[in-house]
Amino acid sequence: MSALPHGFLLLFTLFLTACRDASDLDFTRAEPGEALSAGSTTVQRSDVNAFSLPSANLAPSRRLDFSVGNSFFRNPWVIAPASTTARDGLGPLFNTNACQNCHIKDGRGHPPAVGASHAVSMLVRLSIPAGAEHLAVVEKNGVVPEPVYGGQLQDMAIPGVTPEGRVRVSYDYFPVQFADGFEVELRQPRLDIDQLGYGPLHPQTLFSARIAPPMIGLGLLEAIPEAAILAHADPEDKNGDGISGRPNRVRDQLTHRTVLGRFGWKAGQPSLAQQNADAFFNDMGLSNSIFTGTSCTATQQDCLAAPEGGEPEVSDSIFKQVLFYTRNLAVPARRTVDAPQVLAGKRLFHQAGCQSCHVPSFVTGADAAEPELANQTIRPYTDLLLHDMGEGLADHRPEFQASGREWRTAPLWGIGLTETVNGHTQFLHDGRARNLLEAILWHGGEAEAARQRVLTFDAEQRTALLAFLNSL
């Protein structure tokens, strides 16, 4: 008998491994507490406001703090000087004037419509390739910012200041076919940046479009013990399963230490505080205690000359209130966890091997930043690690230790309520996938074997898999 191709043997081995792992679970019924994706913090709501609620176990007195933080997250900042001194200092260059404009109803952003001239809820990161002379810059910032425009293109500006440019998106389309002949059309985005306000971009500029991710459960992700995350890392793929998740190691701007990254599409931020601070600074041009000064570059003289709202523009008090709010945005309960079709989809999810990266559950640490978040059994369906997702999803833009092909595993909790909350079903880092099936089919690299298994699913199996994902 002739030898089987190596690729076939590897795929067959991975399939057997996935099936063996799946057999450890009882797929005839829901697991105890499975509907409570975020333990006792889970909220029982699945309407348009499902992502905007405080943790269910938050005391009434603490809910007032949540509401105060919500007001600063939701309401717009204004240009300085202004009578509203607590909210002034916007810009001079910015992407939006309120957090809620990108994280719409605390949910998922989306790319601009084809032909639209303003990319609300999507931004474009910029950098240039790092040389030996840039080691200190990369250690501090994770990237080498574009010399004139910095690390992020800001397409809005206050009066008297020129915006950096305009972002438009178009798409190329191509088909992918399942084993039963069912065809799905995928779309590959193309970025067009024009109306540059400060001259041409560096000829080697690297671009990465990013939509705003959902805000739910972030405090719980922050509370997962580092050891529990690292237990899933296998950078050298020693177990031979084709999955080699690894942590991103990033700069803590307060302690100046290199620590585990958890937040952002490439796990480029170590804490929710720093994630928020970066958004204030780069998205709205607001200085804070973590990112001081201005995001204007030396070339942008009109930006540098514009009035400011004091230093810092986001006071420590306001920053603390927004941090409390973002830590305590609750995860909604799952729906129909006992439905036969959902359970069948859960089995298929495991048989395909999706749980290797989308790790179902963790237990948060006793030392969580907020007591309500401590010692919770949560089901975020992520490992918070980096994975090579293949050439199709690659942005070719490294960030700290993440390569241009690597992305952090996105949490799946709440994903089935995206359309209810946000009115769309556009997924992945740049919103290219128009539904969950398209998102699955974009998976490559370490997820290629799982993708190939999904491509063998017939119509009934595809429906079941999507029913499971929509129950999350």
C-alpha cells in the first residue's frame, strides 16, 4: 500500500485528538451553571441593552459609581477651553469625541460602509518596520510609529487643525466551497487612505484596521490568574496538536516592566487601565496619568499650538470612575443551552477543535481588582494567547512580540447578541466577516485544520454549529 501524504496523516491525527477531547464531555445536556457565562456577575437580559448593565452581584451603592463612570464613557468631550472643565481638552487630532461612539451600546464596532468618508468605530494603526536602531522604541511602544502621523491615523480634528487623512474601505470577493457544494463568498478588505494632511506617509508604512471590540466581561478577563493563561501556552507545539499559542509580553507604562498582555486585538495592553488610557490618548487626544503630553508629532505644528484642557485632561477621579465602569460591564446569560440543536453544535465545535484556542472556561483569582469579580467560574471562550491565523488574516504589522500573522483569541461570550445590540453581524478585527460562518472560514494558520473539518459539515451540522455560537 502506498504511503499516505504527511498532511493527510497530520489532519487525521488532529481529528482523532479533537474527537477524544470532545468525548470527555456529555453533550446530551448542559453543564451545571453553563448558562451563567460570567458566574454570579451574569445578567439575565438579552435585549438591545444587554451589554450595558452592571455586574449582577454589584451592590446598590456600587451601582451609583457604575452610573457615574457610564456618564463619562457615554457623553462627548469638548474642545478646550470650555465651561465644562471636567470634559474639555478634546483633540486637537482625534477619531471620536466619546467612548460610546466606537463601542456602540458597549458592543462591537463596524467598518465604514463602502464609499463612506468617515470610519466611525474603526481606526487604522500605523507603524514602520523596526530596525536595529529602534530596539528601545519597540520595547516601550511595541511598534515604531510612522514618523509624521504617529501610531494611529486620526481622521478628525478641532477647528484650525488639519485632520490627518480620510479612510475608505472597499472589498475584493472570492468563493469558498463546502464538501456538499454549499458556497460562501468571502470579502477581503482594501484600505484607501487619502486627503493626507501632513504630507506623504513613510514608503514602508504598515497598516492595520481595527474595529472596536465589545466591552462586556473585561474585568473578569483581567482577573484570570496569569498562571491559568500560561498553562494553555505551547509556543513550540510540544504536544503536536498544531496549536502553538503564546503570550504577548508588553510594556506596563506605570511600572516600566515587561508583563503579560491581555487586551487589544494582539494582546498589546497589559491591563484595563492602560487599555482605557491608550484609548483616551489616541482615540480622543486626551492626556491622562498613564499617557501624558500630546499625541501630536513634531511635524504637526498646528496640532502642537492648539489649546489644551490641562494636564492631565482626564483627571484621576474621572479615570478611576471610567475604569470601574469598564471593569463591571456584565456578560449576559446564554440562551437555550439545553436545546438539542445547540448541544449538537457544541459537540461539533469541540470535534472541529475550536476549543483548543477558544478555551471554554476559567476561574478568576481571589485577588481580582473588584471583589465582585473574584472566584467566579466564567466561560469566555478564549485563551487570551496569540495564534498564527494564516496569511489571509495577516496585517503584517508586529506589535511587541506578536507577529504580523498573530492575533489574540477573541472571546466569544455575548457574540450571539451582536445583531440584537449593534444591528449588524460583522466580525473579526476589521469587520470583514459579515456573519459567523464567514468568520470561521477566515481562520487559517494554526486554525486551518479546524477550518478544514468545518468545511466537511453538511447543512444540518452548519446550522447546529451556528446555533451553538449564537447561544453564547
